[in-house]
Amino acid sequence: MKKFLPFIAVVLVIGLVSFCFAGCVDHIEGDLPEDIPNLLQDTDVCPDDVLDTSSLISAKEIYENSALSDVEKAMQMMSATEQNEMSTSLARFNYFQYKIGTSTIGDKSGTLIYQRLRKQNQQDKDDMTLKLPINHNFGSFETSFVTSAMIRLLTDNKIYRISGKTDNLVYNEETGLLSMANNDGWSKGKNFGDEEFVASSQNLEETKKTVAFWDTEGIIKADTLKIEVKQNESGKTYYALSFEVDVDVANADQRTTDKLNQDNGGKNMTVNKLVVKAQIWECGLMRYYETEETWSGEIGAAFIYYNGSADSTSYTFYSYTEKDNDMSASKAILANLLK
């Protein structure tokens, strides 16, 4: 899982932003938030209506298994969503991830926005990430480390990494979204056109959206767990889960701390808080995923490390329709670069 800040040899302190579109949402557990930016159209279309989900790990079967405790059900359902997303039998999936927060670098500060639009099927992958500080007083040095635009397009068994000019990246105050001002600001990235297959993306590293490993005994704090059975307006059933991760258990798991260090370019890092809200369709695919997390540790590069901490909120919407799986925009950018 990639954090929304590329960390450098400075102290980063991240807090939640107070913009209305991110902070004024009335979160009714089980409902999709309407005031968070989202680039997908079919987030409420049940996967069973557009895909063959018969071979996936069923959340319904897990939930109805009377031999399992509620904690065991939650752990297994969360794990199932990861296993199902990497399944070779899953025809396609799409998700849009939006993260927001503020950062202080030395004596400078600003608001940081990160968004990721991922589309994948059995042949192609389109993965665009945009990152930009707004309302900040960063100098050019600091800005260069917290700004990026990248497309990772896999098609015809080749991976095309496409880099965007960061001065072409713009923020829309009305929508809260990032975008490129035009399509002329893209260039070939490293290993452009190297051989790669979609199967290389079908692994746990790609599907994990947080540092917690759901097979870790005691990872979920039982007294915080809530599981509700919900139905959308079309009468399709899903499960709404909310819980806190036991950070003592998480930090005792070497896999968790290794991943936290890896994701943030740090060392000696620990999770201080991790709150999860998840909505899972009966078939075992994710409908919506939200996390609030804080961590601390040493951040830096080479031999220079500084104490750092982070407090971020991430909102991820999912869709499984062909319409949302359209990769024509990125393929048009690629076609222009191949001329």
C-alpha cells in the first residue's frame, strides 16, 4: 500500500484537513459517503449482476458459519476481499482511492491530496496516481518531494510507465479532485515497454490496502467490532464492518512493521491507531473501504533519519462494471508517446 506522501529526510507531521468536502460527511455506517470525491460511476452495482463470482470466497458463507465468532468472521471476510481481488477468475475490478491530510516539513506546511484510479482486467491494467500539495508555503525543494503524476499502463503484455509534468497538475476546489491540465505533459518513464503480465499484479502486495494482516490472531479489538447486514436500494445485500485494529498485536507482527517501513521509506515504525470501515458484498468483493490511521517512527533516506508521524484518512470506492473499466484515456496518452 502506498502512502499519500513520499517521505524524505525531513520531519513529516500529518493531520486531518478541515475542508468541508472531507470533514462534513455524515457517515452512516453501511452507506456510501456522497461528499467524498469519486471518479467511478457504478459503485453501487452488485458484482453478481456483472461478473461470474461463483468461484470467489463467499462472504455470505463466512457470515452464516455459526462455528465462527464475530471476530473470526470479520478477519476471514477482510482476508477474502484481498484473496478475491487477486483471483485469476475475477474478470475485472476498478477502484478509486482518495486520501487527504496536512503536512509540516521543517517550518513549512500545507495540505496534501493523493488520488489513485486503478482499473484491471485479465489482459490490461491502468493505474494512475496523482499527488499534490495545496494551500502550502513549501519551497521548490519540498514541493518536488510531495508532488507527482504517474500512469502505469499494462497492455499487450508490456508495462508502460508514464510520468507527468508536475507543473501540469491542477486542483479543482469545487470537486476536490486532481487532474492534468492537458495531455501534453506526459513523457516516457523508466523501463518503458518492458515485458510484464497482468499475473504479476495478482498478489497480496497489490491487493492490501492497509498494513494489517488479517490472519494475525487478535488483530481486531473485539469490543469495537460491529457487523451489520445491509441492502442497497436495489435490494442487494452487503456486510458493513467497523472496528479498531489492536495496535499492540499489529506492532508485534513483523510483517506489519516491515510493510509500514517499506511503504513509508522509514525504520522503527509503529502503528498508533488504525480504524477500519468496510462494506463487503455477499460474494466477497469489497464495496467500500475507509481507514483512519496514525503511525510514528523514523523517516528518511540513506543515513539521515528524522522522527516523524502521520495521521491520514483514506476513502476507497469500488466498481466492477465494464463502463468503469474503460482505459481509453490512458491508452490515448500511450498512443501519442509511441508516435
